[in-house]
Amino acid sequence: MNENIDKKLTNSAEQALDNEIPDSLLSASIELKICKDKWFGIFNKKAKKEIQWLCVFDKTATENDFEFGEIAGSEIIADFSSEFGINEMFEKNDLNQDSRVLKNVIYQRLDSSFTERETEEQKWIIENNYCEQCEKTDTGLNSPIEYKFKGKLYVKGNCKVCGNSCLTEIETIDD
């Protein structure tokens, strides 16, 4: 059962995050917590099922960013029956500090991963993109952010021509 609920939680959260993810989001994670209420020392037969939804943002996060997390939480709980509740948790964290995460990590910003790449690889990634606004390739990226979502690596940045947000999937080639 745990694998099935984890998979359902993960799928629901991934779908909820399919919209534009704020640049300030460091991580998003989810898990199920079963709460048994005590009543005169006897456990109640009906356990409350609480979905824990945690979004950790960097210090630049705005109220709109928190609202993004709330909207995602609303979309997640809509996928479950009334026996489930949701506990939405939003935190701010320093970039150089490890973010707290729950059991199922849905989104993880990997700031150090991009800067740890060789200079030539960073340059290639920054220069090889597609901008939907400009409808052109290779416009270049400013402020690249690397992150992992749905098991894939992405680099997001702003187009050097128009400033629009651009997303590039990074494919890894195993030797």
C-alpha cells in the first residue's frame, strides 16, 4: 500500500507543479502521515490521513511564490477523497543551507550542480536553448538555475534577447 500511495502522491504533486515554477523554489516534497487520535487511552479506529506538502523557498520568495505553493496544494488534495486532509508548509531558507525535505522529493533545485560543471559545458548549455517568445534557437540564457523534476535535469534561465523565461532539458549520456 505504501508504494501505491507514494506513487499517487508523487504523480499528483508533479502534475500540480507542471505550471511555471517560481525561481525562488528550492524544493518541493510530499508524504502521507497517519494520525491516530487518542480518546481515553484507546486509539480511534478511524485514522486521519494527512498529506504533508512542503515547499522550501529561498529568501527572495514573495507572497505570489507562497500562493503558487498553496495552489499546488489545492490541486493535490483535489485528487484525494474526503478522508484525506492536507498540511501545507512553506519555509524560507538560505541558498547555501540544506533544505528540509519529506519522503517523496518532487522538485529539487541543484544550484551547485550547474557551477560544478566544466566551464565549456556550462557555456554550451547557456548558449544552446530555444526561446518560445523570440521563436529562435540559441538566444542564450542569463541567470541559469539547474533543477531536477520528474527524474530529469533542466536548466532554466532568462533569454538574453527578450528576457523571457526559457527551459532546457539536459540529457545525460552514459559512457
